[in-house]
Amino acid sequence: MKAAPTIDGRLQIIIEEDQDWLALDLIIHDSVTGNREDLCEHLSSELKERQDWEDYIRPDLETHFSSQIKQLKKFLDESRDQKTFYIDRQGAEYWYGALNQSRLSLETKYQTSHIESLDEINELELEMRSAFLRSQFYSNLQGLLLEYIMA
Amino acid sequence: MADTQEITLTKQKTKSSTPWQVIVFDDPVNLMPYVTRVFQRVFSYPKEKAEYHMTEVHQLGKSLLWTGDRERAEVYVQQLHTYQLKASLQKSE
């Protein structure tokens, strides 16, 4: 897979092999590795008065986060027969949000942010190494979206 | 009667004018440029001020982003949660 910004302000994704789709589908899978309830708990964990937040804010947040994942899944499903597709400024918002959900979920389950050196990666169990590499891939995609599309 | 009303109004004014603080906490996932961008968007801060608060979150674990009335603080916290930033509000001491 290759990803590069275009002159007209979009991110071009070039699919080079079938496994690239697997990597992209894992964004959806990883977003529910934790779950949306956990994400809302994480975001609000420092709130002291929670009742109003639980009653009025949480339902909207859950709907919003769920919508980001649904939009990304729809986008991927509709792009699946193409070798090249583009993420525009509008799409970048839900792509970024979905990637963030996936990274937060992976962090909750694997604490990959504690891994700092390449030597450490080689010593990891396969599941942990895979989670770390996926998190890095998602982070790199987010970096491209931020720098070239959402700026 | 008139005196009683006056006292009540004074108490309400004192209660509603207690400032509230919006605080953002560090997490290991959100990218620093993203956090800066969210602070610019939510609080309309200039880039330098947004970067200052982002750095404070990153280095100190949290930053006080805004102080003011409760209703507005609640809206800010809701917006920050929507952007997946860990945020809270508390009464100013």
C-alpha cells in the first residue's frame, strides 16, 4: 500500500496487494477491540459530577463514535473493487476519528505506547507485535491526514 | 418581603458566578498536532496559545484550558470528548 497527498488536497491510497485490504479492514476490527463504552469511560474518567453527563452526553458520544466507524466501513466497502482511492477533507474527519478509536482500543488492551525501541519489538509475542505495528500504521495514516488534508 | 427577595437574588448571583475550569488530561494516543488543532478549533485560541497548552498537557499531564461559567464549560468538555480528548470540569477554588 502506498499513501500520498495530491495537489488538490486529498490523500491518495494505492492498493498494491490483497493484504492491504486486510490491513484497512483491521481498523474496523480494532475499533471494537475495546468498546465504545470503554472509550466514553476513558474520556470522562476525571469528571466528578457524572449524572448529567451519563444522561445527556454519553448517548450522543456513543452515536458519534459509532457513526465514524460506520462511515469508514461504508467507504471501504464501496472502494473495494478499486486499486486507488482518495480521502478528501470531509472524509478525513471520520477516517481520523476511526483510526483514533482503534489506537485507543489497542492501547487499552496492549499498552503499546510503552514500547520504545526496535529491540523491544523483536522480543514481543506475535499478538503484541502485531498490535504495535497496527497502531504505528494507524498513527502514520493519521499523521498524513493531519499534515496534508486536515491542516 | 422586599428584603428577603434581595437576599435571595444576591445568593443566586454569587452561586452562578462561581467560575468553573475546563481541564484536559494527557493520554498516550492523541497526536500532539491534533491536540493543538482541537484547542484552536474548540477555544478559538491562536496557534501559539494552543501549542502552549498542548505542551503543558504532554509534559505535566494536564492543562487548565479555560475558566468561566458552568454552562459554557460543559459545552467545551462535551466538544473535547467528541474529539476524543480526556477532559473534565471543576469548580475554581
